[in-house]
Amino acid sequence: MTKLALTAVLLAGLCPEPAAAQPLVSIPTHDAFFANLQALCGQAFEGKVVEGNAADASFADRRLVMHVRECGEHAIRIPFHVGEDRSRTWILTRTGSGLQLKHDHRHEDGSDDDSTMYGGHTVDAGWATLQSFPADQYSKELFVAQGIPQSVGNTWSMSIYPGTFTYRLTREGREFRVDFDLTRPVPAPPAPWGYE
């Protein structure tokens, strides 16, 4: 098996990673950001919308909770609960060329939503406290197929500063931002749909 073929198999998760594998991410700011997020593992935090528009009205009157639920060496899963809606999980992955953010959307029965696994990948070093994820090709094609081509320009970002974690979506004419208070952990919510 060629090195390229072996890499493809490993990335597809079809066989276990060799014990002597090197760390996937070597850019110090990516590693530091990932470690900063891992430091929150097991904790949940309440947030509030600090930037949005009419499309975000459903978030305004509901309790928003992020839960840094699963932390592995190469992936962190963060369910984002909107009231009783447990359909959203952010997945941050170390890819070997940076960090990838995906949005795993599920129905209450655990099945995939039609709009799922969209997101993006870092294109620069970013900072230990802030990383940005412009929409990847899969996401752009998904958005066009779903009749929302304006989302092709999406860039998501996450930041971790003392006391605050921020999730942000921006594109031309659109900004959505939720700040979570890291100084006041809250009880962990139930498992997100599909992860019970």
C-alpha cells in the first residue's frame, strides 16, 4: 500500500491509527487553541446572542448552552443546545493541515438533518485564542443545492478569552454571535440527539 493510500485509509477511519503516529497539527497556534478548548472539557456554559438579525429571533428567548462534551486527541465535540432543541453539535478536528469545524445537525430520532456536516477549515495560523473557518467546498455545494447561495460566503470563528467563549458566523450583510460566560459553569445538559 502506498503512503498516500495508507493516509487515505487512516483519514477515512477504516483502520486504527498507528501507535507511533506523529501529532496531526504542528502549527503552534492551532495546537494551543485546541488545548485551550480541551481545558474546558466536561463543562457546560450558558450564553447569549450579542449580535444577530431577524433570522435569529428563535435564539433570543431560549436558553443557550454549550457543553464541551467529548475531547479526544484529534477531535472535540461540543453540543450547542437551544432551549429543548438538542440538534446541534460542533465538531472541531485536527486534520494534519490545520483545524476543521463541522456542524453536525440531527433530528430528534438521531437521524441526519438534510443540512449537516457543513463548516470550514483554517486557512492561516490564526491565534491561540481565535480561529476562523471559511466555508469549504462541500458546504458551498450544499448551500447552493438547498437554495441558500448567500451562505457560500460564510466564515465561522471561535474564540476563547479569559471568561468568554465566542461562536460567530459572518458573511456579507450577516453577523451572528453568541458569547458564553466561562466564569459560571452550569450543569451539563442531556446528550445531543444522535449521541445518547
